[in-house]
Amino acid sequence: MFNPDQITALQQALQDMQLYSGQLDGIVGNQTLDAIQKFVALSAPANPIWPPPDGESMPSHPVTEVMEVQGARIDPALIFTLKNEGGFSNHPHDRGGATNRGITAATLARFLDKPSVSAQEVKALDYATTTSIYKRYYWDVMNLDHVFDQGIATALFDMGVLCGTGTAARLCQDVLGIMPNTHRMDQATLNRLNATTDDQFITAFAARNIERFQQIARNNPSQQVFLKGWVNRANRLLGLISTDVTEAVTPPVASRIDRIHVAAGILKTLAVSVSVTEQEIDQMIRWQCTHRPQQVPRYWAVFKIRQHSSQQRLFVFDWIEQKVRAYYATHGKNSDPNHDGLATTFSNQIGSLQSALGLYRTAETYQMAVHGRALRLDGLEDSNRNARQRGIVLHGVPYANTSYVQKNGKCGRSNGCPAVDDAVAQLLIDQLKGGSLLLID
């Protein structure tokens, strides 16, 4: 549609607006797309929604637990919220006075440590300052860097901006069933939040906010005029939910007994061709027969993590097509502190940044801020029970492929996740999601 010269000109314009910091290369990469999204958000027309009354703020309460997975980022959340907040307005009847991108003159003055600012200063607000203000007064206060799912973090951020950080935290805890309610995004709340899914949480969180809005309008009929705008904004959160299907498909074979025996025989035959033992296949089959007898996943995986990372050591078995494929995969950085390509120590401890051995069952997908769509893993043994709380997931990286290994003699390292090449990550996620077994041995 556009030639490289036109794209370069666009990049230059975005760079002049301090929205793009990449190379002027005429290629529409992720940085260019991110900059365009920022421009679209900044160009949203003025559409101020008066916040509901009695919104609560909360003091900063930073958490200290070590993150083992890439948490959410403010940029995607801010783009979502800026489209709601709109651009500059200075209506004489607006109780907030001059406002730009949801930031009032009073908030800008507070951020700049000045007694006051002019309407023109509010109008001239740039993207970097806008980001810094929202990060200081909303994102960091709510500890949203520690939320795994980008959609959940964005929903909390948006309602925190509209209703107050304390109110958003209280409603979050209501949804999670946390008692007593602390009105803080503390570590206990974050742990519960990171154990839920976006479809469960965002659906209930939007509904809880709407319930509050309706109660406000019932208690004070003068607020009825704002109700539609508040409800529309809460409903927009539903667009953050992934529509991914997570239930594994069981191929149709005559009966469950037939399926499991057929699958076991084929898996063992395939294992002979790679460095997977019959005992490892038996371990997975026993668990499936005991705990999920009605489900026989098509895909099964074994990660021979003790092999050198220069080898393709993640084996994915397809018992229907009777094929096994091998992939490069990463281990935790503290499992290989010398970075020599060999994982020698393993841990289930939170904050260890080590891989954990044992049998895992795949669950739902979610959206990581940096690595994109990822697959949650549930540990099934004492050696890996903390997998979900640690954020041990299957995701893509650019340092687990042939070219990286040829250049460096090994794969890069993760924070404990079995990460694979970006080029194959989504295929493997779709194959394994929703109930397949992964043995890390």
C-alpha cells in the first residue's frame, strides 16, 4: 500500500512527535506500529466523562516479591485509556477546568511541582509527560507491573483512572472474594489476580463496576445523565478478553480404553526415535488415566532439560499423525548460572529464576506484554506446584532458534520458562493448550 519512502516519511513525522525512537528504515515493524497506535490515541477527540463521585485513591504500597515472568506494560494500557479520555477540553462548566488526555491542570501542576499551570500548558502536554503522570499516580500505585495478563492490567488501570485507584482495587478484591478488603493492590491480591483468567476476571470486574455506577445513579438522580457513559466505558473492557478456545480436542477413537492404549503404544514407538524413555511416556499415561480418564490429548510433550541447550530438546508428539518434532527450548538463568548451556540446578521456589522439574498440564492462554500470547502451565507435582504463581509459561523468544545457536553455541536463558522460538511458539501453543501434558525431565 505504501512504498518505503512513504513509510520513512511517516517514521520521521512520528519521530518528530517523540512517538518513535526506531530507525528510519521504511519498514513497518513493531516499533512503527506502536508509534502509530500512540498517535491514534493522542488524536482522539475530546470526550470527557465526569468521573463517578466518591472515587477513592490509595497510597503507594510497592510489593517486593521477585517477578519471574514479564509483567504488564503501561504503553498498551495507556493507549486504551487515552482513547476513552480524549483530547484537550476547557469547557467553562467542566468542574475539572482545562483537561487534556484526562489530565487536569491541577494534576499537571502537582506533577511539575508548581502552584498552577495555564490552560495552554495543559494543551501542550506531550506523550512522554502524559505517560509519566499516569505511571506515577495510577500504574505504579496499583503495582500493575506485577500483573501477568496485559488485558487484566489494562482493565484495572482504566477503571483506576476513571474511578480512583482505591476504588478499582476494592472492586478488584470484591471480584476475587478477598476478605478483609484492603483497598490495596498488595501481594496477596496480585497472587490471586495472577491465578485467574482474563475472561473470568474482566467479565466480573466490568459487571461489578456497572453495578456500582447504577447504584450511584439510584442514590443520586442528578448523576443519571452520566450513567450511559460510565456503563459504556465499563463494557469496553470486555474487548480486552481473549476469545481463545482452551479445551483440548480428544480425537475420536472407539472407546476411552482404546484411545489411551492406542495413544500409549504410538507414543512409545515414537519415543524410540528420540531421547525419550518408555518410563517417561508411562509417567504421563498413568497421570492421564488417573486424573483425566475422559480426555486423551492429541499432543504430548517431553522437555529433556538436562541436555545442552544447543540441542533441540523439546519433543512434541502427535499420536494421531504418528509424528514427533523437536524444538530448541530455554531453561532458567539460575539453573545455568555460568551460562554454559547446561541446566544443573532446579527449583520450585518463587523468585528462584530456575526451571522446575516434573509433570505439567497445559491450561489457558493469555497475553504477555513483551512476548505476546503465552500458554499457562499448572505444575502437577511437589517439584513444580508453584508454576502458576511463578508465571512459568510457554512463550516465544528470539533466542531459541538455529541462527542464535549457530552464533552463540547455545540458546539464551529465561526466568524459568520453557520458551521456544518466536517462529513456532503460536503453533505449539495452539497444539498444546487446554489439557496436554508436558514433562520436564
